[in-house]
Amino acid sequence: MVKRFLISCGIAFAALAAKATPDDSIKVVKGQVSDYYITVTQDRIVKGHVLDTNRQPLAGATVMFFASPMHNTTAHDGSFAIKGAKNDVHLYVYYPGKKIVNRILALDETDIEVVMEKEVHKATAIRRPAQATRWYDPQAPLSRTFCNPMNISYNFEPFNNNVRPNGSFRSSADPMAVEYKGEYFLFSTNQGGFHYSKNLVDWDFVPAGFQRKPTDDDQCAPAAYVSGDTLFYTGSTYEGLAVWYSTHPKTGRFKRTIEKNVLPTWDPCMFLDDDGRLYMYYGSSNEYPLKAVELDRNDFYPISKIHDVMMLRPEEHGWERFGMNNDDEVTLRPFTEGAYMTKHNGKYYFQYGAPGTEFKVYADGVYVSDSPLGPFVYQKHNPMCYKPGGYVQGAGHGGTFRDVKGNYWHVATCMLSLKYKFERRIGLYPVAFDKDGVMYSSTAFGDYPNWAEPMDVKNPAERFTGWMLLSYGKPVEVSSTDSIHAASNLTDESMRTYWAARSGNPGEWAGIDLGSTKNVRAVQLNFYDHKAVQYNRAMDIYHQYRIFASEDGKEWTLVIDKSDSDKDCPHDYIELNEPLRARYLKYENVHMPTGNVALSGFRVFGNGDGDVPQAVKGLTVKRDRKDRRNALISWQPEASAYGYNIYYGTAEGKMYNAITVLGQTEYDFRGLDADTDYYFTIEALNENGRSPLCKTTKN
């Protein structure tokens, strides 16, 4: 038995113990300052010779074991003898001008010969500033439009049980936003801080974490409100949590207004009314109602009775049923959560999420009252924010805010649920109130380019730029493919499939053939976390790449250069300065923040040179007589269409909700309210534009 010493503290001891085998033992020696832990293990000697390709000995070569301080230098005859633990099998050998040998030994290999080949060392390319082109200037990008999902620096999940089955992933959800001193502050689950923006397009991140242990949540479903020059902030709790405040939140520093609140307020919303009174709305359950209570503004102590606001009624409201398509009434009762309050023209609009964050039908509904504590009445138009189709799906548990021009917006949780059920993203949608006080949002083109906050647009539907999807279903070529993550996933309009290359190295690429020359106006690259090894936030996470264009597939022109970017942009959206005439587009990787190059969508927007589709014919809505929550919607195909938007609502002038359908001519709709009559229409989508709406159908 040979003793090997390692001076260590508790962390090193844990690593040492992890490396020890059942035949090893740990000896503890008391020191003057701390204990010293000694592994008593069976060692072995690996010996041999290091030669060049001419079989000449290499004297002075360094032989090393991986993850070990053990090393040995070869003698004049190239011989070596290196001592290691019995489970040291990963050998490195280095000699100047030779390729480093990286060799895995068998347990019984103790006498070996190492032959080292000549290495031609390639100098690292000098990084140069990214080039400005006619279409994109990295020093002055356009900020007129945006495209969901929001392009923010989504945090990686901590190293906990959520990541162990399928590996590292990003996520955030349960967003809310406030306007503060002319800027917008976005708070969401487990980010270790928050994002802020001047225009709702370009977002910066401020570290401001309140995590106490490495595997803990930071803040779940946080709440914030503004009073004067002060921003107040808290999170979800069943055991009491501080309420923090700051007058300079972009510093990331907060003080505590109180040490702990007294109520078990999960998914909280703090609402400051015009008269200066403060209210808390909260709850997350499939058994208990969402709640409301008035708080003392000085110490956040409850001063009113706690009121039950609402519970789900899935037997009446089809969209509140559990399941990916509101089709699971067996597994669990649906969940309601994400309370939020908006006041408009003296009315109080209480918003809530249902039926489950992991489903494409996740949506936000609304109840209305004349009082902040109710009673509340279910709005006839519901859900208020709804997006069950398209690339981005789900639009629940969000918050509504007003921009500096007085326009309303709603941030909401989008489903991804690929590696884990609570893997999510965030979407931003315009909101308005019609002349009858009905609250609604526009999501029909919620995952297409939309005019952003700098454009003062009052009608939410008019925020769509008119730039159509040019990449759907188009053929793709790639540099390499890892396992089943095929190139075709780049253009299938699903955020839940992705292409992955075999590496994250510079030079991995993907190219799209648009079929013919088009007018390209914008590009969106949606990166995914394939074989990522990041847990929680780090400050060296960024993407770098270039995009080239061609009309013939032979001569390529640089269009977008982000080769020296320091931005983390997992859903990078780039509006071009001017239209680009191109048939082929190619993405080329320069740097991935972690893992392999992987994209769930290489999306291209603009317009073709042809005609818009004809109006859809044969729209039929067959409502289930036995269950009026369900309807089968069908229509005749339009020859040039790649997809359709179904619009529906409670009156001909109130068809605010939309369902995007790609490549199909029917839809199994299970989101109707049983006692409500509805009106339906449909439009066809192709690369040149939208068809006229067809004649309205009443179910």
C-alpha cells in the first residue's frame, strides 16, 4: 500500500472521496488550521518509451495523467515511469512540435510505447471588428421591429433534479413588466436579475439575484410595482419573503422594506391603485381559488379580508381544460395561477393563467369588476391572450403594462417543454380595450415581425409588418448532423425540434434554399441547448456568427456579421436595413456559448414576387352538440397557401383571437365556452401576403 497526500478542505475531500474506490480508504490527520485528508490507495506504475515517427527517442517529453498532478519527464532514451492511482487510465503526452497524445489505457496496460507525430501549429486567427454591410450595421442595428420569442438572455437552470434526466437547458416564465423612468423593466422566474429596455426590442440584463443556495430557485413568478421614484419587488413564497426596493435598480442593489411578508403568496401581483391603496393578488392551485387582499403600504401587512376572486370552471370554459389541446380531463384538474391586475377607465381587469404552463393552449383569461376586491365577472371574450398555433405556442401567466405612448402590452409565458415540462420562453403581444371595454390582445402574427414600441400603433392588429414567412418547409443543407437532430428541423416551424451539428466549433454551418429569389426583410436564429454544460448564469455567454446570401448558390455576399458580438442572443432577430434579394442564405458559426451548434429554427421573413392567396372557400364549423366546448373546423385548401389563420370571437366585429394552422385544412378546436355563440372567419397565408378574410360563419 502506498500513501498519497493531498492537502484539502471539504470541497477537495468530496472530490477525493468521489475518486476513491471501495478498496481505498481515507485517513484524517489533524493540522494546526484544518484537517488534512489522505487517500490510502493501491497505486500502479505505468512505464514505457516516447519516440518520434522515425523511432528516435524523445528526451524531455512530459507524461501526465488526466485530472491528476502526477507527471513524469522522459529520460535521454525516451523512457518514463509514471505513478498513478489504479483507476488512472487517461494519459497525456506533450513534446514541443509534436501532436499531443491523448490515450486511454486498459487497466492491465503497464508497459507502453508512445509514438508522437509532427504537429503543424495553426496560429489563432486574429479577431477583427465585425463588418458593417448595406443590410446590417453591428454598431447601429435597427430597433423598429421585434419577433417572438423575446430575444433576452434566458438563464440556465441550476444544477438540480430538473436537469439531470436530459441535461442543461435555459428557461424563464411568469413574466411581468413595468415602465420606470421612461424604460421598461422585465421580471421573470429564476433569472438571477432582470432585463430592461428603452424600446422593447433591445434588452440588457442586470444581475440582481436573491438565491441563497446553489440549487435553490432565485425568484419564482416575481412581482413589482412603481411608486414615485421607487421600484418595489418581491417573489413567490409560502414561508415569508422580503419586499425589496430601489431607486436605482440598474445597479442591481436592493434594500429590504420588510424582512418577511405574512401571507403565503405564490404567484403574487402587487397593484397600486390611483387612490394610493395597495392590493395583493395571488395563488397557484388546481384546488383553491385565486385570492385578493388589501395591504398596508408601510409594512405590507394585510388590512382587509382575504377575498376569493375566481376558480376555473372547465366544465363551462373549454379553454380551461387540462391537456395539450384541452383534451385531458383524467390526469389532473387544470391549474389556475399568475394573477395580474390592470385598471382601465375605472374598471379592474383581473387576469389569470390556465390550464397548465406545459401546454400549447396555455392562455390568460380575464374577469372584470368595478372594485379592486370584486366581485368579478367573467368577460365574455376569453381567453384574453391566446396562441395555440405557430412557431411560438402558449401565452399564459403574464402581465399587462403601458408604454410611454399609452399603448398596452402583455408579456406571457410560451411553452417549450422539450427537455423538461417547465422549459419555457417569453412572448410580447400588443393589447387594447375596445369601445365596449373588452380587453383583448393580438397574437395572429405574434411570432412574425411586428412594429415595436417606437412605432405609435393604436390598433394591435396593425402592428404586423406584413413580412411573411419565407423559410417554412424549405430544403436545408448543413455541415454535419448529430444523431437524430436532422437539418429539416430548421424549417419545420416547431420550437420543439432542432438541428444539431456534431460540434460547437467555428465553421459549422446551415444553409437554406428559399426556392426562388425573394425580398428578405428579416432573419431569426433560434438557438437551442444541445449538450450544453452550463448551469445557472455566467458572464461569458454569447453568440457569434455570420450570415451570407446568394442568388445562385455559388457567389456569396456577407449580409450580417456578428463575429465579435458579446451578446447572449438565444432567439436572435435581425431586421435588415433594406430589402435583400436572395434565394440562398447560409449561417456560419463563429462561437457558441456552450455545447454543440444547434438551432430550432432558421426563420426568414419578407415577401415573394407573386400574388397573394385567394380567399378561402368552404369554411365549416361543426360544433359538437353533446359538448359545445368542442368544434371541428374545416375548409378547402388554397393552392398557394402554406398556412391559415382562423379568427373567432363573440361578434362579427370582435373576432380577436386567432389560431395559426400550418399544412392542414382542419382543426380540432376544444377551447370554446359552452354557453357562448361564436363567429368565425379564416385567411390564407403565402409568401406574398394574406388573402382577404372569407365570409363570416356563425357556429
